[in-house]
Amino acid sequence: MELTEVDPYRCSSCSSSRVAEKHWHCPSHKVHLCPSCAELPPETPTLGVAANYVVNVFPTLASSATGQENPDFYAICPLFAHGSNGLGVNKICPRDGRPQCSVVDALEETYSGKVTHFVSWCWAYYLQSVVSAVEGWLQKSGEDPHDVFLWMCFFATTSTASKKRPHRPAVKISNRSSSRIWWKLDGCWCC
């Protein structure tokens, strides 16, 4: 999938007719997804969490924080991203200068970088489902997990914003550069 501004288009997910706006598009499959169905990454800056962190570091931290081996992200969020133990609590956001930064802003530099892939997913998914999905995609794509930086709302929004963020029902990973992959938890289509 790639970002485009084709005018007009019909969303392949919700079937709504849309006018010129940024949205995800897969030219080879003639698929268009409106911003309501497939969240767009923020314009600037676009920091993502390293796939290496999601697969190798985060699972242990999330399980430890919740006391559960395989918690869902609703259980992880108040202990890891919000509240007095949130990673961004008591830190200043580098973009707006206000208290409470996002998780990705609070990570060590080796675990954050310029977004290379966008992920849309559901907070009701269990930790191991998301980790397995990212691991599977990394294996299929051949990408180095140290060079892949994922934009996931859980990691990229501040604790105040993520409490209000709507949750999407599908996991999708797409690359806006050369491989243009649209990935869902239950399958993989290359565009």
C-alpha cells in the first residue's frame, strides 16, 4: 500500500465515496482505504518503534508490568503507557513541549527511528498475536528488525491522546517505500 491523493475514490472497506484526501492505495489490486478505515501516520515527525523492540524486548516488559503471560493491549496500556508507571510520564514531548510524551519518545534511541512501516491493529489483540504477526512478516519480508520502524498508535500517541483513540479491527503493516506490502494478521498480499 502507498499513500496517495487520487480524486475521487471509493473506499474498498466501507464503500464510502470520497474526494481528494490522503489515503492508502494499492494500485495492483485497485484497493483504496479511507483514513477512517486505515489510520494514516502523523505528518511530522514520524517516529516508529523498532520491530526488534516489539519482538524481543517489549513482550517481557509488558508481561512483567501486567503480571500476565499473554495480556491484551487494553491490559498493557494503563500500566505501560498511562498512569504513574507509563514510560512517557514525567517526560516532555519533543514535538509539542508539553508534559507526557509517547512511549516511542521515551525509548532508547536504538529502539526508535523514522517510520518505515505503518501498522493498524486492534487493542483487543493479545500480545503474542501481535508479536507473532510482526515476527511472521519479518521472516516473509526478509527485513532486518533493527532497520524496520513501525508506526503503531500504542507506541506513537501520548497517554492523553491514546485514551481517546478509536481502535481498528485489523492488523495491517504497509511499507510506503519499495516493497509496498499490505499485511493483515490472517494473510499477506504484496502490492
